[in-house]
Amino acid sequence: MMETRRSLLEKAKEVLLKQASEGEIYFFVTTCSEDKRGKVWQTTGKNFERAWIKVERYLKKYIVFPKWLKIEFVDSWQEVTADEGKEAFQKIQRNNYFRYGVKFKKDNSFTFMPEEIVGNALLVPHQEHSIVKKDARLQLDEGNMRGYIKRKYQKGLTNPFVSFDESWSFFTKKGIFIEDNKIYPLETEQSGQGIRKIDQENQVEMLDQAIYRGADFLVNQITETGKFVYGYFPAYGKVLRSYNSVRHYSSLYALLEAYEYLREQGTASEEFLEKIEQGLTWGLMNLTQISDGDYYVAEWLKDGVELKLGAQAMVILALSKYQTVTGSKQFLPAMKKFLQGMKSFIDETGATTHVLDEHLQKKEKFRIIYYDGEALFAIMRAYPLVLRNEWLELAERLMNHFIDADYQRYHDHWLSYSVNELTSYVPKRKYFEFGVKNALENLRFIERRDTAYPTMLELVVAAVKMFSRIEELDLGEPLFSSADFSWLRSVMEKRALHELRTGTMWPELAMFFAKPETIAGGFYCRHDRCRMRIDDAEHFLSGLINYRNFRDFSVQDIQELPNEPTISLKEEEPLAVSVIIPVYNREKEIAECLSKLAETTFDKSRMEVLVVDDASTDETVQVIETFRNEFDHLKIIRLAENSGGASVPRNIAIKQAKGKWLLFIDSDDYVTPHAIVDAYNLANERESTDLVCMPYFRAEESSRAISRSAFIYPENVSGLDFLDTKLYNSLNVVGKMVRRSIIINYEIEFPAEIRVREDNWFSMRLYGVVREIAILGNQKEYYFIRDKDNVSLSNYRTPPRDAAKIFFTVFQFIFGLDELSSARKADIMAIYLNRYTKMIKRGKYSPDRVLEKTGQYLSLLKQSPYIDKESKQFIIDLYDAKYEVTE
């Protein structure tokens, strides 16, 4: 054993010596042999040989050679002042993406590698950070720093920061990792920094390792009962206590894919399959509701029972995959009953309802886009096992609805899976067209995404499979070019490497967390506190296994693939602004609106205009057509039936918009020539600006309110927090330029069921999630507003029931945001209640309905410094039952 150790260290020395420079050297040695955080030891030497002697002496203390051993040395130093260091932390956009080690004292007493910083959460994002926003603004955590200094250096410090020098050093490093007597050189590039180097030469080996380890990790999360350990926050060794029926079955589906792959490799065990069967049995016993003989996946929550379309799809997928893989029909009767239950979620047009209550009544029309693709995929995977045309007809009904509703704009991996499956049985050109758009229209984003994102790999692998099939079919005109296909394959290769490097919990990273043996081999989301949920593991596993099964590594080298097709610069540049205008029977007003817009000084090649006609009966559409030559990108969208308001037209336009920024204009208003240029320039002054507001002006004889109190600034201002503005007096959306990604990420839509104050519904959500607001100065005219608002009907008095509904649905939205503190949520809603108290109080049942929907959280608003006297008394009266209770 000692000879093996000696020879192994000699080889390690040889590898490290080739990487090292002459002169003084700084070594880190990290060891780990059990399920607790690895031990980091550090030393220096005047040269490599002297320092290496110290390393060998240190390792001789280990009677048993460490299970995992990492030896690294500092490659470069950069001195910074303490203030410069803190500023560097603040500039980091994503949590856990600071890639340097830090030496806080010249005597080396407080020096931490990047993995130590991540594994011990020494840098944390600001309190209101959300993972969907690139605004981590990292800062040192005093408590975590104190705890780790005590563990590493055996020093108890009340305030460690006062012990730091005024001058710090950032550093990079190189090194090796040893596991099972094998030496792995470590990656030095930011993507995958600090983990084993993965390149073309060892990609197949590392891919297989990731699949084997990942499958072992996920199956070991199934407890003796059959229920999963839901996940971990590994820096703290914290187990996630929540649960999710969708992810229970989707994880079992991924494990069945893994079992199938391992069986083909000759490495699958019976115990592996038995655990999957335990998971299926637990789900059927504990997550099933029976209604009229049909089966539904049910979750019993505090506010009632939920039957989710996604869970219904996933149980069908898991049970059908089990039969396909094993040949056993033991779960076939149950699968058929779940399949029958699927009909309750899909109407005769193919439209879906995402969440039902226990009585099969609609609870939530839409929750997340994944559910729809999952449903179609599940039906198609079950179809060959039941072979009844009704299911193929239902699948086509869903698919046709997806096409009519432009679902390809969601670029969802489940849609990619489902289209590929459906076209195996029904190879219609329009279905293939949908699949091609679903893949190609978002491919540049997929290629450039910096974080691990396994569903993107799943999407492109399924798309490559479909593209390969299309090439074998005669579908008439080509659906894509050879350059498109080459680019798609190139992105597939890049994503596969990227997921291996950035999302796999290799042991050389796991050893820095609280329970390394528990988490090693799993998969993680770095920017969400290195979260490791079962759904993270299932998506990585499915993506990597499908990629491994499809890819023939001997045929084509990654470097032979072009990065992207050759396209013109104009096509490459994304549109900057999308102007959205709903219109109904306004032939004269829309002419003036578009004439004024055509005078804009903004570059029209970077602007699109989306005019949505709500089934006008006059000459409105013909008037709009005359402006075709005035704009580079004019899109006219005609609705077949009048929707009764601006909400539906605006929602349709948002879904089709391509601009980075959205600007809302009403058809009977207009903007001045300089408005868009000024707003766009102000929007881009600060990276964190999400909303730019234009002051309004009106005709001299007009009595229309124009929210002067919200636009009090003579000059442009930016960096505003909503709480510091008076935008609660400007809850309409016109004249507002908003970052489109905010609306998409938070799924903010206008309400189709409310005809008044629909702008309030939208803006009150928007103000709650934007990072910073900018307001144009009021010395220039920007947005002309007419005397009457004929589109949104907001000149009608608000029914109390609608006011109550707007308030409590916004309340539920704001209080459902994990990224906001409780105090901020209360402050935002206190401001809104000040505006809505009088309207709500007018209704007989509305006050009690608000209390019913907001519950105990409403009382938090009383503590807010923003609450006014009337609203505070209103809350007190509600809790004192002074309003009649709704029956």
C-alpha cells in the first residue's frame, strides 16, 4: 500500500511540476474520506521542491490514504484594496459565480479557495436577490465566515472582518484530483473551474461516469417507504422538506431511462429496479384520488387538494416507461385509469386547464408551460401500449392547439420531446414545422447560456433526432438549411460539455460541502445556493442519457462543426423595442397614432410595431395597412372575435413580441418623435433598469387625469425603487417601456375576465418585481393622452367585486415571491391597499372576500410605514368582523 501511495504521489508531483512556475509556491491540500466537510491544509515554500516536501510530510499523517485528495497551487495573484474587493463582489451577477480565491491577510492566516467560498457560503447575495435576476451583488457573510474560520483555523472571532487587512489578494490556481488511484488534472477555465478537465479525449469516459454516478445518486434518494428525499442545500447540509407530485413521478421516469441504459451496459442491478418499483408503489398509494372510476394524481395542501396536469402526465409517463423497459404489465390497469383522467384537463379545442380541485373543477387555468408538453408526450408514450385511436385523436387535438396558440415561442423541452414522438405516428408537415421553430428560434440563447441548464440539452437532443428524421422524409420544401442543422448539432455538443462541467457534483467539488458523500455524483444549480433537488437530477440524467444514446462519438469531432450558420448582421441583431397597440373601431385615431409613431427618431430597423385589431367592424385594418411602408417591422394581428377589452390583444402581442423592451400605446394616444429614443437611452444607462416611465401631456381643454404627482422630476432620473416613487398614482401601462424578460420570467399577463382597471392588475404586479425604475424628465412632452380611454374602458366605475379581485390576486402574487422580504411585500401591498380601500368597502361582500383570500398575512400591512389611516382602520375592522361574511 505504501508503495502504491509513493508511486501515486510521484506521478502527482510530475504532473504538478509541469504546471508550476519557478519561485515561491503556495499549496492547498484538501482531503476527504467520510461524509463530512473535507479538511483544507495550506503551506508555502521558496520553490516547488521545498513546498512539496511539506506536502508529503503532511500526507504521511494519514494511515489510510484519503478517499478523495485534491492538491492545488496558486497560479496568479492580484492585489486589491478591501474596498475594491467588496466592489468586485458586488459586481457579480449570479450567486456563487465569484471565481477567484481570496487572501484576506498577508500572513496567509485567512485564505480561501473559490470552492471553500462556495461550499461554506462565505459570499451571499443581497437579501432581496432572486435567481431569475442577474443582480446577486455578493457580500461577505459574517456568520458563515466566523464559523468557517473557527473550523479551519481553530480561531474564535466575534467579528472576523476587523481582523482582515486593508489590502487583499485575489488568486487563481491549478492542480489535480486523485480518486481510486487515478489522477485527474483540474480545469482552470471559468466554466468548470476546479473540477476535472473534460475535453474531447475523455468526454465519453466522463459522460459515462456522470451517468453512473448520477443514477446511483438519484436512486439512493428513494427511502425505504418509496418516497424521495426531495433535495438539499449542500452548504448547510440542509434537507428540503417540501414535496412535489410532478417531480416524484418525473424522477422515477428518469430512473427508468437510467435503468434501461445501465442494463444495456451490463451494469444494472435488481436492487435498482426494486427501488423504482417502491417509488411507483408509494406514489400510487399516497398520491392518488379516484373519481368516477378514473385515477388522478392528487396533492393535499393547506388550501385544499390540487390535481395537476403535469403530475397526471408524469405518472402516465413513468408507468408506460416501466412497461416498455421491463415488459411487465402490472401497472397497465392503473395507467389506463390515469389516462382516462387526463381527459378532465383537456377541452374539445385542445386547450388545457393546468390545475383542478378535488371536484374536478378549474382551480388554475395556467401554472407553467411544461404541463402542456408533458401531457402530449405522456399520451404518445402510452398510445402504443393501448392502441386506441381516441388517444391519437386527443394528441392531435393538443398539438393543433399548440400550433394555433404559437406555443413554439416557449421553446420548451417537453414540446420538443412530444413533437418528436407524435410525428413518429403522424408525420404531418405542420407538426415538423412547429418542432423546427421550437428549436431554432431560441438557439442562440441556448448556445450562450452561462449557467447549467439541463432542459436545454434535452430540447436540442430531441430536436437533433427530429431533424435527422426529417432529412429522411419527403416533406416538399426544406424546413431548415444544412447550416441550421450543423448549428443545432454544434449547440448540442456544447451544451453536453457545459452540463458536465457546470452542473455535475463531482467529488472534487462535493468535498467542500457539509455532507460530501451524500451529494457526490448528483447534480446542482450553482446560482440557487447550489441547490440539489430530485428534478435537477432527473433533467440532467435524461439529457445526458439521451445525448449518450444518440451521439456517435467516433463519427464527428466537435471542432468540425460550425458555431452557427452564416447570417446577416441585421438578422443577428435582436430587435430593441416592440411597440404594442391594441385597437378596436378607431380608424381615425389609429391613423394619427401611427403617423406620429412613424416620425420617431429611433432606428426603425431595430423597432417592431404590433397592432392587434380586436375584430373591428369599420375601416381600422385598412387604415393600418397603409402604414406598411412606414415601418421596417409592422405586424398586424387580427382577432376573429371581439374580446371586449385591451387585455386579450395585449397578451397576444406580448407573446409574439421579439424586442428587448416593450412599449404600450393606446390607439387613441400617441408618442412624440423623441419619446422612444429618450426612453431607450435612459433604459440602457443602468443594467438593472427594468422600467422606464414617460410623463403624460394632454390637450388644453382636456380634464383627463395625467398622474402629475408620479412625474415630478424636471430631469431624467434612474435607479429608483418603487417604494420611493409615487407610481401608485400611475397604474396604467401606456407610456411605460418595460424589459420583456421581466414579463416573461414572472408570467405577468392582463386579465381577460376583468373589463376595468386591467392596467392596474398588470402594473401592480410589475412594480413589485422590477429591480430599478427610471422616469423621464417632465420638461419635454412624451406621451399624449386623450380625454377618454376608449380601449381599456377604465372610465367606467370599478365594481367592488372587481376591485377586490384585483387586490387579492395581486396580493397573492406579491406574497408568493420568494425573493422579496416579508417587510417589502407588506410595504408594496400597503401602498396598493391605500388606493383600493374605498373601492373595496363599497361592496357588500367584497371586504370579507379580501380577508378570506389574504388570510393572516393581511395583518402584516398594519405594521408598514406606508399604510394610511383609513386602510389601517379597514384592516382592523375586517379582523373585528365588522363586515358581513360572504356565504
